[in-house]
Amino acid sequence: MTVATTAAQEQPEARVFDRTPPHDVMAERSVLGGMLMSSDAIADVVELLRPDDFYKPAHTAVFEAICSQFSRSEPADAVTIAAALNDTGQLVRIGGGLYLHELLESVPTAANAGYYARIVRDKAIQRRVIAAGTYVSQIGYNDGGRDLDELLVLAEKTFLDAVDTETTAGPTPLADYLTGVIDGLEADETEVGLSTGLADLDRSLGGMRPGQLIVIAARPGGGKSVFGGDLARHAALHLNVPTLFCSLEMSGEELAARLVCAEVGGNLAWFTGTARIPDDQIARTVSGAAKLADAPLFIDAATDTTITRLRSRARRLDAQHRAVGGLGLVVVDYLQLMPSGSRGDSRERDIAEISRGLKLLAKDLGCPIVALAQLNRNVEGRQDKRPMLSDLRESGAIEQDSDVVLMLHREDYYTPDTPRKGEIDIIIAKHRSGQCGTVTAAAQLHKARIVSLA
């Protein structure tokens, strides 16, 4: 056996024990050289990379110095960066001013900086995946008393964070936000949230905004599930927004039937078997179902969905739809049916955990979450049947965590012969960003929908 053959056989084994993290020093040098050469290259690279994407600490220091100069609209060349690094005591650590000139000489043109930046980013993601795998392995061996669902969500979040390529992280100066606010006022283009499908309610709320927890409360049979379905259907079908509907009360088939009925304006009795659908309505109903089938609406009808499992499923859908902005709306029907997944000593504490979890999830996903909730029986014993915030079951935490609380009230629920038969009051009982009030709509519950009176 020749020496060459022996070396070839040993080489794969050597690679197995090679634990050097993935990196490409030449790509890193080329990125920094291009940035020192052109401000256009800097603008391209900062959209792709963040400081910890670089393997060599010296390259991280140079990158941060360039970005700091660029953010102040000051020149970022070898001379100015050398001065900036010298001021912070890092110039010697990176190899002196001579190393900056070597970076410049490592690339003939700045045109390919974006290409090299993607190589650097991919290597950084590989390193994070390796680190995430190590961490997940550790928590698998030492669970710290966590239950299985919590471990799975933690593992999933660890890997999702590892492949997250967003370059904006950490605290942001207030000035960065104020610029957009003032520009919007001057242009008369204030931000409007996701439409509810009811124009009067949109005017009062400004739409459903990212990060909001919106609670819709009513007595059983008061129309909260119908309203929640309307919001999901409008967002997914008419606004083409990826939407998740978590139904702990109805089966997937029952919810699908309600959505089709609401979309075509049919009779809910057709779908419950208590009335026969007219022959001339079949084609229209099938067409409506086909439209809904193409909408980005996802149903989770598992009755054991905890806040931990909801977070996992929502994050997965959000990642799958990043190309179109991620998940745009989550509807939970209804809050008090959701199991806590923990061994709480009281239902009030369990609800507090769920309510807080929904608010944190809304902020994490950057989309509104609508949680339907049930009112307690206190309203039944009063002369005035209009609900109040204190009528929410386990109301303390829900009232505290929510940004908007909408309460549904129908006079014909209590007085069947009222002249307001068929009307529903949507009471804005809490509105963190605006005024409270009441919006009246038409409750077409036999069609499984709530529509504008206009």
C-alpha cells in the first residue's frame, strides 16, 4: 500500500474530527474591502450582514466602525476607519492601518460586495445552526423541569432564531421612529391597521394593528364566533393576508361550513342538515367554497391547543410565509377554553398566563391576535343588560393585557320583540390608542356573518 493511498484513506477520518466552525476569511476580507472602497457597497452589505456574522473578531470591529461612520453620513475609507478604530483603542488589535489597506487591495472592485456578503452570511448561519444543535442537545439531556411541549417550542425557537437573517436587532433610538411619525403626518398618511371588514369599526379603531391583542367578548350565542370568523375570512380572502384560526369549540368542518355560508350569504340551515339547499344555489355555493379554498386561511381545530402549542404553530406558519410578510392575523375561539398546559393553582392564574402569552405572541409575530372570550352571568341579573369590562370571566388579566376589548350586545337576545331586532352593538369598552364608543351592525346570524348596516 502506498503512502498516498494511506493518506487518502485517513483524510475522511481527519475531517470527522475537524471541529473548526464553518467560515470564509477571504469572503470576509472581500466584503470589508468593498465597503472601504464604495459607500454603495456599504448600503448593500448592511442589509445582509450584522456584526456577529463575521468569524474573525478583527473583522467584526472593522465592520462596526464602517457602519458607525456610514450611519453618520461620514466618509468610511481606510483613513477615516483607521482613525475611528484608533480612537476606540482597536486599531492595533486588528493589525493596524496596514491591514485596512490590505483589505482594500484584496478586491479589484466593490461591485461584488453583495455576493461575498451572502457567503459570509451563509457561513454565519451554519455556525448558528451548529450552536443551536448543541444547545438543544443540552436541554434535551437536562430539561430543567420543563414539560415536553415547552421543550419542543424552545427547541424550535432556537433553530428559528439561528436561521433568522434579519439584520435589525437591539434597542433603537427614539429619533428613528419619530422621523417616520412626522413624515406620515406631513404626508397625511397615518398608518392604518388590518381592516375588520366593517367600515364604521375601522374608523373607530384605525383597523387591527400589529402587536395588538384584541378581545371580543359576548354571552354564549351572542355572535362572538361569527364575528371572529368574519375577521378571519375578510383578512384571508379579501385582503390575501395569511391567517390562522384556532378553534377550540368547533370542528374544522363546522367552521368551514360557517365560512362558506357567510361568504355566499347562504342559509346556515343548509349546512346543518335542517334545510335543503335550493338547486339554483348549489353552483354559487361551490364557487364560494373554491374561492375560500385558495385563500391563505389555516384552521387549527385541536381541542388541546395550549398557548405553547399555538406559539409553535403560529411561528411555523409565520416562517413559511415570510416572503409575503409573515402571518397577518391570528384568531382564537375562545380564550377560556384553552388549556394552560401548566399546573396552576387556580383558573384565574391559568387565564392570566394564557392572556399574557397571547399578548407576547402578538408582539413577537408583529400581527394582531383576536381572542374571543365569554362573559360571566352577572350581566343576566342586571336591569341594563349591556356588558361591562367587569363582566369578563377571569377579567383582571384579560382586561390588563388587551389593547382593545369589543363587547357584543344584541337587544333581541334578551327581548325577542324589540324594534332593534337583527341589530348588534359592538361596544368598544377598551381602546388603548383611541376613544371608546359603540358601532352598530347587522347581525345576520342565520347567514353566519355580521355586516355593516350600510
